[in-house]
Amino acid sequence: MSDAVPQNEDRSPLPVYRNEQAWYGRDMAKRSDWIHHFSAAELAELHEVTMAADASGRDLTEFTLQDFPLPALRPTLMAAQRELLRGRGFQVFRGVPVERYTKRQAAILYWAIGLNLGEPVSQNAAGHLLGHVTNSGLNYADPEVRGYQTKARLAYHTDSSDVVGLLCLKKSKSGGLSSIVSSTTLWNELVARQPAMARILMGNFHRTRWGEVPAGKNPWCSNPIFAPCDGYMVASYVRSAIHKGQNIPGVPKLTPAQIEAFDFLDSLAMDPEIHLDMELEPGDIQIVSNHFILHSRTAYEDHPEPERRRYLMRLWLACADGPAIPASITERLGLTASGRPAGITVPGVVPIAPVDIH
């Protein structure tokens, strides 16, 4: 029998959360406080540190926070960090003039913002601290292919870091909308509509590591979808990884009740009243919490010319003062020196930050 169903018969009342993380897309769509348009002074400051760093010839991994003093912008970044870690869980910045920069310069500018928010961590088995989200022509049906390498629709999911950020350099010909949803709201809706399913999703589920296996670990890992911690409901959900994990020997098979709970959770996330869609334009930066937000992307059609195809740079960040995370979720992850999720770590791999696609 699968251990994805909680082993006890606890039928105590399920918690409901009325906090800043519990928002609805229909309400956020009417607000603009989650969008910050960079001012001329902020852009000038970013430009100055970017060009100085570029002229140094140093690799991105050699820069530290001290290389990017941003006195005008830092208060805004600190306010955004608070919203990411303790508030609504997401932030959008707009107005980076990416067309004026080389790819390396755009990466440096983005890196400067990232270092002011957290510590970049590895996103894959190659140790990439700077990711490149674009269609590489791979087949998402392949057990070891991850969705960002394709143009397929991505189901709502979380990543293995405190926050994930995207800098849009080029948009697709059509499609490719970014969508986010409050996992706390999803939990509250589950409790109200299907409490039995909510309990199921607090159980332990097994998922593939996509061939990216840390030292001493199995090719699969386990964690609950929802886990209460320190007054929050923390979420960790990648249904495609759970589905592909079913092919790994030793992984228990999902039960019909578990699959039904996944289906209902996904249907809630797809409700336009609950999620928030946005179209990222070149120069937009979207940053979301992986603990309080599920994110997705619609399928897209690219321009035929390679140089015009959809292209985003991605950062996974560990934030030293991030919210408490339950051991049931962190035990599948490596941890940074400050005890935060360290992304994907594989023995013998030295972290790198490639400016071009590898």
C-alpha cells in the first residue's frame, strides 16, 4: 500500500488561513501594488553597476552583493523581499531596457537584483545558477526532460528554492502566458469543499529527481503536497515529477483517491477566479515564492527566426531570512550554509552561471 495517505486517523479540524498569502486572482487583477515600474534613477543606478561589472571581465559567480551597491533601489527590493517571504508571495518589476544590453550585461543586471534578494542556487544537475528558459526542441514526455526546456504547457507547480525569478528578454509569437496561484487559497478551498482530499494531500508522495541525484539519495524523493508550519501552510507540488516517478522501481503506485485529489487540486488552480494570469514583456521580472505560490505557463508558438524566439533568464534564490519550512519538505533538499533550500545539488558538480544556453 502507498504511504501517500496519512497513517493516522486524525480527524481534528483542518486549519484555514486568513493571511496575506490567501489571495484570489480576481482581486489581484484589480490591484497594481504588486507591480513596480523602475524609475529613471533606479535604472541609472542599475546601469552604472552593470557596466562597471561587465568591464571587469569577471564571471558572474565571482560577484558578491558588495559589487552591486544600489542605495536608491535597495529599499524597494527589501520591501519586495518582505512580500515574497512573508506577504502575498510574488512581485513584478517592469521597465528594464533589455534591448540596450548584450546578453552578458542583461545577465549581470539581473544577477545584481538577485543578489540583493538572496543567494543563487543550482537549478539542475549541471550546477547552473543562471538558467535559460527557452524551447530546446526536447520532448516533455521524456522521463528526464523538464518543462522549461520545451514549449509545452506547464501545469501548476513549485521549484526547489525559496523563490524563483524570471527576466523576460524575448516573448513568444503567441501564448506563453505566465500564471500564478496562491497555494494557501487552494488549501482553504480544499478544506471548504473536499476536506478528505485535503487530508490526502498532507500525506507523503514520491517523485522523480529527473536523473539529478544528490550523493547518497535515491532517484526519487518524497514530501507532502501541503504541510503546516509556523502559522503558514507550505506547499510543494510537481505533479509531472510524481507521475514520472511512478516508473521508478520501488515507488508505490498512486491510488485512485490520490489521483482524484490531484485532479481536484489542479481544477481549483485552473479556476480564473482563483489564479492570476500575466503576459511578461521584454524587460519584465517576475519573482514568486515557492512555498506559497504555484506557477505555470501556457503552451506557446515561437517565431520561426531563432533570434526572435521566447527567451527568459531564470534565478533560483535561497533567502537567509525566509519562512520556516517543515522537515517533511526540506529533507528531500540540500541546504545552504544558512539552512535554506539549496536547489539541485549533485556530487562533484561545481556551480556555474552560463550567460549562454548550454
